[in-house]
Amino acid sequence: MTSIRDSYEAVIGLEVHAQMLTKSKAYSSDINEYGARPNTHVSSITLGHPGTLPKMNKKTIEFAIKLGLALNCKIASHQHFARKNYFYPDLPKGYQITQDTTPICTGGFVDVKLEDGVVKRIGITRIHMEEDAGKSIHDVDVYDTLVDLNRAGTPLLEIVTEPDMRSADEAYAYLTEIRQLVRYLDICDGNMEEGSLRCDANISVRKKGAEAFGTKVEVKNMNSIRNVHRAISHEIDRQIEVLETGGALSQETRSFDAASGTTSSMRTKEAANDYRYFPEPDLAPLFVSQEQIEAVKQEMPVLPKELFEKYTTELKLSDYDANILIITKAFALYFEEVIAQTKNYKGAANWMIGEVRSYLNQQGKDIEDFPLEPKSIAELVNLIDSGKISHSAASQGLFPEMIAFPEVHPEELANKLNLIQDSDEDSIKGFIQTVIEQNASEVLRYQSGEKQLVGFFMGQLMKASKGKADPKAANKLMREMLDNAK
Ligand code: ADP
Ligand code: MG
């Protein structure tokens, strides 16, 4: 079976809907907010009452341009909106305002790094602005479907890719990248579980080497990136099996069931809606000027790719470190503030990736809730670098105390905790002298060639100094004094 599967290739294109983080809805001043009491953000515009008129939320245009620029798209100068007509209980107007023939962004791409380090370029066909429908709730009331129209009119960006992906892994990497990007751009919270980022997957298979695409199937209802991966994997297997057992695929929409990990048919192409698109008469055509695009360019926040570049080339950190540091924007910006206050970038990165991250994981917290200022982490790194405190004392002794007393200066705290190392030569020499006097026979063995005994002497020294002798300074002095001991 594996060899048969290997003779096929999957073709995948994704359609992603991202709810925009604007204060108000796309075409009304209703509040755009998730989780409010049902049907509380529903003005007459949202409800589609006769005689009401939509009014364009300008912020949505700015957000669309931002995303278009980040995805290397061309921004259309001249656009209009369209009505996509269909009847559904959660669509009170009876149509959705969208962009049909004139999407705001076209012809972009995104370079996605795969697990094995290979970079895959995925074409972006288009990005357009539209509005969300309300929500039909089927699982609260046993007998009835409930409708919450708070979501109706929420601004969306729909991002459509070329059929460029060839595996579930590539789709997974693409979605991870898009989610990270919309979060860095602050245009969408990227929360797939709450439905603010949604993905429909178009999947077909063909014999390897074949030019023509196979019949595609659209799969919906995946509420996590992992489930998109599961749905695609399952769908690829299913399609190959249908073809291998002499069946034929039909163009249809299927629904993913997370419990069973399988897909089932929702509707076939023949039963698909005819949306009767026509230009939206209530909204003026939209013009985007070069100046407008330039203004958005000026305001573009730092993007993960740029930070990755900086960390790996300028700061000379590993790809692994850089990737962890940029996972979320807040974590990266925190790190940026740390390295503004210490020159030891690798040391700072190690603390962020090590102690800080494991503290956050243990506490189930985000960096936004981390009690320490970036300055404190920088001071910690600097305390170690200057030899004032050992790494283990910093990590095991000082760091937990800093978290307990975030307002106390780290060095002051280290002093109080008696963790400051002794790097004063005279005092270290005093300790070494004691150790040499107490271990005369080992000194003789050392002098007759058993140089590895230096470890034993360092251990004795640490005991004598109660762990406070700076090992770097002590090691050198120890060897000198052992060689010269009589
Ligand atoms: P439709 O007309 O059904 O909406 P589109 O041509 O607009 O189809 O494409 C929708 C999505 O499906 C796009 O992401 C596109 O890349 C993808 N797609 C198109 N053809 C195929 C195919 N044969 N296999 C997999 N994905 C495809
Ligand atoms: Mg289409």
C-alpha cells in the first residue's frame, strides 16, 4: 500500500479567513468583540433593516494593505465591493458584502521553512475584504437552532493560496507562518479555537509526473492547525483509496470530524449555491493611492523574518535559538529590550529560552504576565559576566528570589542572599593556602604528575569558601599555588 501511495502526489490550496481586530465592524459602528452576550452588538445595519446603509470602516483597508505588503502582493488601486447572495438564518441581509472581481491584494507569495530546513515558496492568489455572517448555534438547545448575530458584519480578510502545497506538512507550516504573521501585524488574534482564524483546505491527488490536477475536494471545520494537518492527511488517503478501487471523485465540500479524524460529504458541486454576485450599490468604489500604501509601509511593525535575520546574522545566534525567540511578538520584543541593556546576546538568549521560558511554561503564563522587567534579566546576565555571581547561583538562588521580589535590584538581592562571588585574589589565595595545608599528600601526588587532582582541590576550595570563590579566578591561582607549594 505504501508503494501505491508513493505513486501519488497531493495538491493543496488553502483559503484562510482572518477576523480583523478592529474596534468596530466592517460596515457599521457596532462593537467588534468576541464573547459578548448574544445579540448585543446588533444595530439596524447589522440586522439589515430596509433603508439602512453600510459605511466603510477605513481601518479594514489599512489592515488589508498591511497583510498584502507582508505577503509581497500587488495592491489594487481601484476596487469595488460585491454582494454575494444567499439565504441563511445567520445572514439577515440575505447577502454578504465581499470583493469578487477586484480583490485588494493579488499575486503575492510567502516563503515557508519546512521541518527539514527546505524553504518552500507558496503563491498568494488574492486577499480580499469581506464581512462575517452571524453564528448558528446547534448544540445549546436540544430542539432549536439559536442564532447570535454579534458576529454578523465582523470584518474578514480572506487569503487564498495557489495550489502550491504538496503535503499536510507544508500546509501546516504555511498556516503556522500566516498565524504568526497576522499576530505580528496586530490585525488578527490568530485564535483558531475561537474561530477568529479559519481555514478551508482544497485537496486533490494525481499520479506523480502527471501535469493535470485531479478533482478537488474542499474540507471545512478544522479548529486548529493540527486538525488541518489531520484532515488533509486523511483526505489524501481517502482520495487515493477511492481512485485505486476504481471509484471516481466528485467535486464536493466535506466536513472534518475531529473525534474520528475523518471527513464526510456536506454538499456536491451540483448542489452548490449560485451566489449571483453583483456590484454592491450602497458602497462607493474604493481607491487606494500610492501615498496611502507608503503611509502603511512606514507604520509596518517589525516582522518575524526580519528578527530571525537579525538574530542569526548580527547577533550570531543559532537558527534554533532565533526561532524560539520569535515565536511570539511579545517574547521577541521583550528579548529586544534585554539586549538593549547587555552586550552578551548569547547569554541573554540562553536565559530567555531557558529559565524564563520554563518559568512561564510551569506557571502557564505568557511573557506579558512575567513579573520581571527586561532590565532585570540584562542585569542578571551582566552579574554573571562580571564574575560577581556564578551561573548556578544565579539560576538556582537569585532568579527565583528576583521573581518573588521583582522590585529589588538584582545585585542588592544577590548581596542579601550572600550569593556574590569572591573574586578578590587575596581572599581566594587565603582559601587555597588552607586547602593546600590540609591535603599535603594530595599535593605531593599532584606535583608528581596527577594533574587531574586539580578537580579535587577545586572541590575543597568551594567547600572552604562556601561556594563563593569565583571558579574562573580560582582555577588559575590554584594551579600556580599547587606548582609552587613546598
Ligand atoms: P473554486 O472556484 O471552487 O472556488 P478556485 O479556483 O477559486 O476554486 O480555488 C479555490 C482554492 O482551491 C484555491 O486555494 C486553489 O489554489 C485551490 N485549488 C484549485 N484547484 C485545485 C486542485 N485541483 N487541487 C487542490 N487545490 C486546488
Ligand atoms: Mg473561488
